[in-house]
Amino acid sequence: MIFCLDKYSQEELVTLYDKLYNNNSAKYESYSVNEYNMLLKGEKIKIGHNRSRVLQKHVFNSKYKSVLEIGSGIGLMGAYIRSENADIEYLGIEIDKEAYKKSKSLNLNTINSDFKIMNDIEDSFDVILLWEVIEHLQDLKLFMDLAYKKLNKNGKIILSTPNYNKILNYPERAKDNLYQDAPPIHLNFFTKSNIITIFESYNFKNCKVKIKRFPYLNLKSSQFYKNVCKAIFNAYQGSTIFFVAQK
């Protein structure tokens, strides 16, 4: 397990995500502004090929009827789920107040809190979703306990997270270069093997991992073309882990 030893207060984390989402030229502007405007205009909801495939396979093509999303942001995933199957009961939890307000303006069922509020929610769920979120959670043990508690029998947890091993694509990297956000933004770091080990240690079963094979499109970067060549010959560590486990 690879994780950050430093501890941050709830106030520090709330302030951090306010800056990431809401400052001028904010780091997460593509989510807080661009995606939100797309939803307001009623444009086709785009969540990416891999995420849509995972949801089609594990949510929409099953008997699952309820979804809890941790880190629901401005409501992109909630809006997508509603557009695909309005009968699914959706609840989102979002720590950033402004992102939460935007999700409410889209008439989504969301709560402004961190994941610990799960303990106060009476309902249990067929699916728990975390898209690029689990790496941000400070108390991973508490999250795992709550996730297992709040899943119905045979329910699934579905997530994506950066692949720590992508650093191996850059053998001449600086020692401390993670090729993803460093603490306090990312606090946990996952590989294909350690994420399975972690979830199995909390009694999850049928753990499945898929690594994004090719790099994200960046035609202006020479490294992009090098990484594509590596990927063709299975010598590239994909940037994103897609993970599914069952209770």
C-alpha cells in the first residue's frame, strides 16, 4: 500500500477543493464549468468510452436499482445515469459546496458532505461509484468499512483511479515525480496488485481490474507518440485503473 502519512483537517480539505473547483483558472475547471455548461445546454452527455462500457456492463445490464456516488461533483455521472435509466435511484455525495449547488440545479439527489455521511444514510445500495476519487480519501479504512456496510448483498463497488505504475513509463524521471497529483490532493496510490489486495482484505470478492491500454490523446506531445508505440508492444503502463469488486 502506498499512501500519504501527513494528516489534513476537514477544513483544510474543504478549502483545498474549493480552490481546485472554483478559483479563476481552477485545476478542475473542465468539470466545474465546462461539463456543467454542457449539461445546462442539454448536450449529449459524454463520460468517456471506458466508463460508459463499465456502466453498461455492470449497472445498466443488470438488476441493480440503486447507485451511490462518492465525489459526485457537478452531477455529470448522475445526469448520465438518469438519461440511461431514470428508474435507477441515484444519490451523490460531494464535498465541494459550489459543485454540490450545481448538481442540485440539475435536479439531482445529492448531499453536500464527505464520504463519512454514509454512516448516517439509512438506505443501502446496489452499486457504489467513485470516479477518480478513492485516491483523495484520507481515511481509507473507514471508507472501506462504510462501503461494505452500505452495499447490498452481491452489490458492486465500481471505480477508477490513477495507476501508480505509470511512473515506470519514465525511467529518467525526477525522483519525486509521481505523474499525478501529489498530497494533499492525492493521498493514496494504487497499482493493479495492491488495489486487489486491499479490497480482498475487506472481504470483497470477484475483484476485476482493467488498465487503460493507450495514453490519453495529446498530438502535440512527442511523449504521446512514444507511449503509443510502447502500448502497441505491451510495454506501456496505462494511466488509469478501472476496478470492480463485489460484496
